[in-house]
Amino acid sequence: MRNSLFAYTPERYPYPAYISVNDTGSGVEITVRAPQKDDGSEGDTAVITLPYDVYKRLLASEPG
């Protein structure tokens, strides 16, 4: 089962950068896309799946 936990896409077209955080049932999948490239093509996309304990540590962390 996949459940969206958070998503953000700024108002920029046609290929805005974005972040999507989803509970996959076995961990938390984070997908990010870089801003549109200078040539107008879609930015690179990366996906990582974190175990729940690592995701909880990420949420508890503070800047600095």
C-alpha cells in the first residue's frame, strides 16, 4: 500500500522541481526532481527508500 505523506511542487512550468514523500508499507520513499535543465528538458529525478527508523531520525533532526 502506498500512502502520500507529503508533496511539494512550486508553481513553475513546464518541469518544476518537486519532492514527494510516500509510505510504501515497508519504508518511506522520497522522490525529488531537480529544476528544469538549461536546454528546457526535465530535471533529473532520484528516489531513495528509507527504513522507518531512519525516517524518524530525519524528522527529529534540526538544522545546524
